Amino acid sequence: MNSYHFTKSKDIEQYLLELEAIKINFENIKPVPEIEEKIRRDSQLKSAVYSAKIEGIDTTDNSKLEIQNLLMAYHQIYQSENNKPLSIEIIKDMHFKAMQNLSNMAGKYRQEAWAIFDKSGNVIHLAPTFIKVPELIQEFVNYINSLTDHPVTISAIAQYIFEKIHPFADGNGRAGRLISAYILKQSNYHLRGMIHFEQYTDNHRQAYYYALEPSSDMTEFIEYFLKSLVNSAKDILKQLQNPTVMRPSLPFRRQEILNIITDHPNCTFDFLQRRFPSINSKTLHYDIKKLIDLSLITKVGATRGVLYKIS
């Protein structure tokens, strides 16, 4: 593993600074829990869908086994309280979850030679012989756990080297991206499970494949990986900062109340009740309380002088 190296380029330094700033902004945002959970579910589904799509899998049907397997794997990574360092057992379990019921080699090392060919049929990368795979994966785990670089850089390094070892007959790309996600989670750079760098990768496949081309210099891939995280993180941050996106799906009457308060700031309960003459006052108070609980509106004052405005 010592043959692998990278240069801490200006791009890498800039992306790391951007990620730190985004992480600070992200931690200062206190979104409505229901909205955060919705974004988290959407992001993890995107991770699963686009990780499968990168491999050329038809993703038009989200019920496909490949997607459901990956969704379960990502969900376990981001929801687990496990703080153990990366291990052989964890890697095999990730691969098993991604490939279960798809391959009889799920969670098992390949037992054959493997190579990458160019369009002319020439070998451009010959993976290590399968006999050496157990030894190389142990070396890989030890190496990744010994690194003292920035955790996000380590996440990129892990994916790059794992792809070169190619320990499994199929599903290495999916497993490699799960390993990256695992390291991001362990180091708290996963944005509470909302990061989904896989979509950027699918949208920039040529650059991804180019950055993965066989070389002991990992600089270009690390730059590419960090850029994918910055773009994804900025997208999530915009969603959390956008009041329109932040609003949960509301029952019709509560949405109407919210619209009225938006159009008439500092309105009174009597004003709202005149807009809903057929609704019992207790029911209307309950609707208003629910909007306050969701931090969508704020109550100003007390007793009969209470006013309502958008939060």
C-alpha cells in the first residue's frame, strides 16, 4: 500500500475548507424534524439508485432488488451506532448486503483473475491474483485505519485502493462507495445521513472513470471525490435553508391557515376564525398549535392579544 501516494493540491485544500464551512453551517441549522427525515430518506434513496445506475443497472423501477439491497446497506451505515474502525468483517457484510440474492458469491472473495480492458481488448489494469486477495484486504484495512489525513480524504483513498484490489467477482464499485460512506459516517462528515455523492458520480461518469484509471498517484481521484462531496453538500444545504422546501406536507386546512398568516402577518385568532366560520374554535386552536409545533408560525403576546406570524 505504501506505493500509493497523493499531493495535497490547491484544489484538495480548497475543497476541504469548503467542506468544513458547510459542516459548520449545517450544524447550526435546526430544521423541522419531519423535513430533515424526509431529506435523509430521499438522499439515501438517491445513494442507492445512483450507485446502481453507475454500474449500468436499469433503475427505472425503485423496487429492483439491486436498489433495495443498497438502500438497506446505506440505511444500516447511517443509522447504526457502531463506531468500530473499518474491518474485513464490515467490508464482507457490506458486500453481502449489496449482493444478497443477486450472487452466490455475496460476501465472498473472487476465485478468478480479473482485469480491465480498453476498447481494443488490451489489458490496462490487471488486478492482483485472487490468491493474494485475503492478504491484500487485511493490509488495506490496516493501512486505512493507520492514516492520519483528513477523514474525507481517507474516505476517497479507501474507495480508490479498494477498486484496485477488486476483491469480489462483482459489486466492487457498490462496495467501494459503501466503504466511503462508512468512513464519512464514522468521522461525522455524513451530514446526518443526508450526503449522496453517488448522484454527482453518475452525472460525471467520464471524469469518474478517468480519475480511477490505474496509477499509484491518487491525487486526481481525491480531487474528484472531494468535489462530488462539496457539490452534494451544497445542494443539501440549500434544501435546508429554503423555507419552501422546509415546509412539510400539511392537511388542507392547516395549509390554508399558513397561507393566510403569510399574507396577513400579525393576524389575530378572531381574524382566522372569521375565515373559517364553520370550524369549531377548539379545532382551529389545535391546528394553530400544530403549526407552531412545526416551527412554521410563531405566537406573539399572550391571552386575547395574541398575534400570529410566520416563523
